[in-house]
Amino acid sequence: MRKKFHALKKIRIRQSWNKYNLYNLSRQRPQNVNRTFFQQKWAAKSLTRAYHGEQIREKPWQRMFRPHMPSVVPMDHVYLAKNDGSEQAAGRGSGADKDPSDKSRMKRINRTPYTNMVYAPIERRLDTAIFRALFASSTRQARQFVVHGSVRVNGKKMIYPGYLLNPGDMFQVEPERVLFATGAGKNKDERRAGRVMAKKAISIKSDDVDETNRTATATATEEGSDGSANPPSAPPEDPKKTLKSLLVQARTILSNPSDNLSAKRKQDLRAFQQTVKRTLSRSSSSTPTTITDSLDAELQELTSKLTLADQNTTQQQEQSKNEDFSYADKEALQAALREVRENPVDSTKPYATPWRPRDYMSAFAFIPRFLEVNQNICSAVYLRHPVARPGQGEVPTPFATETNQLAFTWYLRRR
């Protein structure tokens, strides 16, 4: 980013959520009319281009500029259903006067801001659409997401920020990028905690590598030693008998009536039974001792979980007798647990956790009508091209209609 992108001395409004940009928006004033017409057009062009497509060079934008302004005129369907239009010509040329007391004919019609559509072609660009969909905090950040391969258009990776969207195109941004762009930044303590966690992860990884190397070295040493002096090992136990005993133990646990046995534990035991049956159905040569050992360990783990679950249920029952929680307390506790599960604290993330919106975001949090956004999956659909309507233009702009009109006049004479 160039120096003084958000200058305070010379006001330049940008497509950004920066706090200095918000301050410049509050300081915006109308143009000085004591200038020549050429100076007014040049100043309006300079102001509007700093906001609309400042990442685009002037020559490519002049090629994108179109003199026609897309607009629509809404029709009153109730009036069209009642009349065929012949009453508009009734009495024409015969001196008939309209009734001045008829208030229905004095309905105010809002002006259509056609000149606000000067920069409508820029809204088709992929980087601008990502910024409008609230997936990035600035157009430049959206451009970076596209170049780095974090954006897909219609399911395919798109690395060109200037790609022009067509009606019906769907674009999607990686959720982690969106969380980073729209989330609050870390403070000093959170950054320090992140560095500590990264160092711990590196040390644990290095320890695991050293332990693996030592184990491999010890195994190679044992294999290289002379094995003739070792006494003959006892004949191994039949794996089939071991598997059958494990199956009998599992059936015994399931057959015992126990109200404290949860449905999850029963499901685990039934899955264990199915595994043992599949292993028994194989031939004896394909049932090594390692499989029986692993199944034995799995059964022991299940039984230990069952005993722990029984102890926990009894403790919970005793605690519930001594402590009585109100309905509001239980609801608050469930909400807190749900918040911890869905939005946990993770020091390894590049943004503050639990996630929260970044500062000064509310002033820029709006979505234009030509986009359909789904924040849950970080995707949006470009429905149609923006148009002008009576009273509003669908191209978001912080400038007045007169300023956009001067900019349109500047580019119109340049064509």
C-alpha cells in the first residue's frame, strides 16, 4: 500500500473499513463552486476515482466507461389493472380541464439519479464484488485474496481480480480468510500467547521426531544382534479363542440391565461386536495376534469408560440433590457452553478469538441489491447488473449526484 493512502490533510475517500477513512467521510464537504467548469469536472473526477476503482489504471477504466446509464421505471400495477391508458387522452384538444381537487394526480415522483451509475462497470469486477459482499475489509485486500488463490467462481479457482462477473455467477471465499478480514485484530497479550503456542508446537514436534529416531535405532540394534542365544518362545495362543472370549465379554456387558448405560456406549459395544464377528469370519491365517491385542485393548477401554460413566452419573445425582438450579441459570449455562463450542479460544489463529467483528465495521456493513450473500458458507451470487431507480442508484457511492454528474461529463467528452 502506498504511503498516506488514508491522508488526513487532503481528503480522499477509499473503499476501506479503516478508521481514518471513516473520519474522512465525516469531514466531506461540497465542492467549491467558485471554480471554472473545467476545474470542477477535474476535481469531481479525482474524488470519485479515488473511491471507485482506484486500483485500476486510468486507461483501462476509460475503455470500460460506457455513456449509457442502465435504469428501470417501476410501473403501478394497480393502476395498470384498472385503466388501459385511454383516460390520459380524454378531453385533449377539447378544452377539458383536470380537477384540481384530485390528489391522486399530484403524486410526487422521485428523480432518478442516472449519473450515479457512472462507475457501474466497476461493480462487475471480482475484487469489488468481494468487498461489497463483506468478505474483505478493503478492495485491495479482496484483490490479494484473489491473487493468492483463495477465491472460487462457479466452483473453479480464479486468480484474476479483474474478472467481470455475469448475472448468475457464484463466487466463494475461504472462510478463514473472511474471518481474518472481518474479525478484530489481536492485542499485545494475544499475540504473545500465539507466539508461545507456536514455540510449544515446534518443541513437541521435534521431541516426537527424536523419539521416533531413537526407537528406530533401538529396533535396528536388536535385529542386528545374534538371536541364537535366545530361548525358544512359547507357542502363541490361538487368536480364535481370544476373539471368542472378547465377544462373550461384550455380550455379558450388554446383557446386564443397567439404567446408567448411555446409548452412545451401547452403540460402541455393538460396533465392537461387529468388528469381532468380521474378524472371526476370516481364515485362521489372516487373524494375527496383533488384531486380538488391539481388540482386547479396545474392550478394556470401553469397560473403563462405562465404569467412569457410572461413577459420574452417581456423582451428578448426588450433586443435583444438594444444588438446585433455576431454569434461567440452566439456559445461561447452555448458551455459554454452546458459545465456547462454536467460537472457541485459539491462540494460533491470526485474528482475535473468540471471534468478534472488527472495530468501525458497522458504518460500512451493507450489501447492495444486486448481490445475494450467504455468510454461513462465505459465498455470494451476482444476481444482475446494477441499475438506477427513482430515488436511488444501486451503485454504492459516498458522493452527491452533482459530483457524479461532473465526473460523467468529464469522461463523456473524453470519449
